[in-house]
Amino acid sequence: MYRTVRTFFVLTLTVGLGIVALPAIAGWDVSGDFGSTNPSGAWSYGWTDDITNPAYRFNYDGEYVPDLALYPGGPGGATGAIEGWWYAFASPSILHNKTNAQWDSGWFSMRANEVAMHPGVYAPEFPLIRWTAPAAGDYLISGKFLQQVWMTSTNDVHILLNRTSIFDGLIWYDPSDPSQLIEEAPFSLLLTLAQGDKIDFTVGLGPDRDFSMGLAALQASIDVVPEPGSMMMLGGLLGSAGLALLRRKSR
Ligand SMILES: [Ca+2]
């Protein structure tokens, strides 16, 4: 639904009386914007070990940790397909498949262009993908956490606003009880943000507290929601264009 509105808004209207160029709406995508610098535009990459409550309540000094570095190749082997932010094997890690093809390491896999996160082995070690609001406004944050191609064990997944959880979910696969499978944790959050507000996406070890098979994928986009005044202006323009067309046809 919102995508439709967004598409309308970036259209250049070429109707009868002339061309009306409408302003493009800014948008961000966790995969398409994946950065090789830290921070990278509105995004930054880090982790935190200061989580006070295992029941997914967060209270940490969540500035990103400078020693988290971008490494080429996956933690399981060198390849040009995978890049990621982490500081040591089994540390909290953030991975990105740079290619348009699924990549399989033999012990984990990533879909084309996928971003995924893995908590560290020494719990609590939560990776953080952070987006900082560049301006005050209304934003739609939508997407999902999801299982890897090869089933993830369990992960708790969260979205934080300025260190307070605003979304908690689970992805879940228990080989002893496959009927309990939770493949995705979708989210759609409409937020009014101030400039500098921080949104964190993060993944924990899950109720099993098990590190193995703990890679969880993240698909997330953030879009500016047009002001009501802008929408009324757009409606007015579309209405005027329609009237102009009707007048031309009636001649
Ligand atoms: Ca787990």
C-alpha cells in the first residue's frame, strides 16, 4: 500500500498542460545501502554486551564499537561473495552477500544480496545494525527477520528505538519438533522520529541460548512518510490534471 503511494510520489506527471515533477521520497534499504565504511551514511554497524535482562529488555550504552572491522570473505572461508563486520571468529557479526546469487559455504548459506546477523558465542553479544534518523519526520520501518536457507536454531530478534525495544520476535526451528517452525518475524512500524534518533536491529541467541546455526537474515527498508500537506498537494495536482484531461477530451 505505502509502496504505491511512494511510487505515485516520484512520478513525473506528463498530462496535457505540461510536466509536473514531484519530489522524490528518500528511502533506505539495509541490503542495498550496505556500507564498507562505519558509519556509512545513515547506517552504522556494531554490537553490545550490556543487556540487563535475558527476557529481551534492553539497557545498554549502545554506541558502536570502533574495533568492529569490515572483513572480506565470510568467517568460514575466503570468497569474494561475502563481506561483513565482525572482530574475531564467533564474535557478533554482520554479513552481506554482495552477489546476485545464493552463496553456500558448506555450513551456512545466504540468499542473493542478503544481510544477516549472528550473535556472539559469549552471550550476551548482540550485533547491531543501526540507522540514525537524518531529519525529524514520520518514517515507515518495514521488513522481516527470517530463517537462513538452512534452518536457523532459535534466535530472539529485536528492533530498538534509542535503546528501548519497540519490536520483539522469534525465529525458531527445533529439529525435535518441526511443527513449531517460525520462519519469519515480520515488522511494520510507523514512527515519528527526531533528528538523531537511533533505530537498532539486533539478534540474540534465542531461548535455546545456543550459538550454533544462529545466523538470522534481515530484510529492512525505511521510508519517509509524506506529510499530510504534501499528500493534499499531490491530490490537488492529480485532480487538476484529471480535470485538464476531461476538458481536452470534451472539446
Ligand atoms: Ca540459538
